[in-house]
Amino acid sequence: MRPRRLRSTSAIRRLVAQTDVEPRHLVLPMFVADGLTEPKPIDSMPGVVQHTMDSLRQAAQAAVAAGVGGLMLFGVPRAEDKDDIGSGADSADGVLNRALAAVRADLGDDTVLMADTCLDEFTDHGHCGVVDDQGRVDNDATLSRYAAMAVAQARAGAHVLGPSGMMDGQIAAIRAALDSAGYPDTALLAYTAKYASAFYGPFRDAVDSSLEGDRRTYQQDPANRAEAMRELELDLAEGADLVMVKPAMGYLDVLTDVAANSTVPVAAYQVSGEYSMISAAAQRGWIDRRGAILESLTSIRRAGASIVLTYWAAEVAEWLR
């Protein structure tokens, strides 16, 4: 037996490849910030910026032209516009809702426009929910804020909402609110297994996070694998249209479990720290940048992701096109 026969030329390897990465599999996360006159580079994420409204629209159109499957928008309000309940999250004048409306007007249904449905960017304490007088995140009070935010995002034009706060019952609460408000076709991408990861650090620079403390009382413990199956069962029962594992590269075992048990498409988020590690090593000449990027995305797809959120989506789409 000589398995090497099927590795002998690039054409044979391409013919028998079991996993592929195509532009349609990729979603580009994008940040839009209030108060900027030009795009602002994010130091800890080389090549990624906080966009102005104009540069966001231009970059979104370019990404869609390159063939990316979708866009996930995050809003970054001014510090003075944050408050304890994240009022800017459901305001029509909030930065994220204005951005959703602008991009939807430009692109219509030519892409899948996704919105981050979470309060952390909009709260002055930086938590993903409403904090009680003892400093704890109040699960059920937060659900009502998510419901209002979700309706505002659907009204602004989002096709898919991504509730990322890991509150118990968030999918059911948002689904009910959307249906009651007349948005039954707006889909929900459940952050089913979102872990309390050290690899979110650069993202907090990207959104000018005001976080006080940590999120370990609501995001999953990195030590736990089976717990993700319980979260998956609940999200599917509550009406999730897609589910996600986050981070991706450090949780490929969890991703494989979720993909094997999910009855809906599965996404994985290659998070900021994963992006920045590869970027930093490549900048120092320690690894081949293009090869490492493509290998990392292939590994996520191989583990079971139908959809990969990655900050390289537009660039990789150009390579693959």
C-alpha cells in the first residue's frame, strides 16, 4: 500500500481533497465607530480598522464583490453615549443601527447582513447585560433589552441577528419579540458555545471596551466540553436558525461535537486573538502568512463549520476567486 500515490501532484491532491474553503463560507466581521473622520487602525489587530460610516460602506461593497458569504457588523459608540443599560443599542440613531440601514440600502439582498446583538459595546460597565445593584448581570432584565435591540436591528435591515451574550433563554426571548413585531423572517445565529476565552483581548481594543471584571458567570468555562451539548439542545429548542462555536481554533473538539449533533448550519468564529497570533508571527517571518491563514481556515472547516467568521474573509476571498 502506498498512500503517497494520491499526494504525488497538486492536481491529484486537489482531486481527492476532502475539505474546501470557498468565499461563500466566509463572513467578515466589521467595526464602525462614531466620531471618526477616517478609518482608525486597531494596533492589536494588524490590518483591521474601526471604520467611518463611509469607509464601512466602501469596504462592505468590496468584500461582497470578492464573494464573501456575509458581513457581521459591530458598533462602537462614543464613550459619552454609553450608559448602564446600553440605550444606544436599540436607538434608531445608534451607530450600529445606522450602519445596518446604510449597508442594507447599498447591498440589499446581495449579501447576508448580520448584526451583533449584544449590549457590551453600549454599556458603560462593558458587560453583556444589565447589572444589578450588587454588580451581577441580571439574566432576565437583560433579555428584555436584547428583545428591544433585536427588533431595532431587524427594522434597520439585518438579515441575521447574532445574540452573543450567553444569557439563558435569549433565543426564545428574541424570537418571540421578532415575531410579535412583524419580523418572522429575521434569522437567529445563536452563539451556542461561547467560551470565556483569553483570546478576546484584541477585540476589546477594537470595540473600545469598558469592561469591569470578567464574564465568567455567563460565558462557558474553557474546561467544559459536554456542557456545549446542553447549550445546543436549548438553542435548537428555542428556535435558533444557525448555531456557533467561539473561539474556533482552540475549540475544534467542541466544534466537531456541535456539528455532529446540530440540525441547523454551524458557524465558528476565528476570534481576534487567533487572528493576531498568526498576524504577529507572520510579521516576524516566523511562519508563512498565506499558508497559515489558509491552513487555519481549512482546519475550522474540517472540524465541521459550514460558516467561518474571520477578519481575513475579504482577503482570502480574493485569493480564492
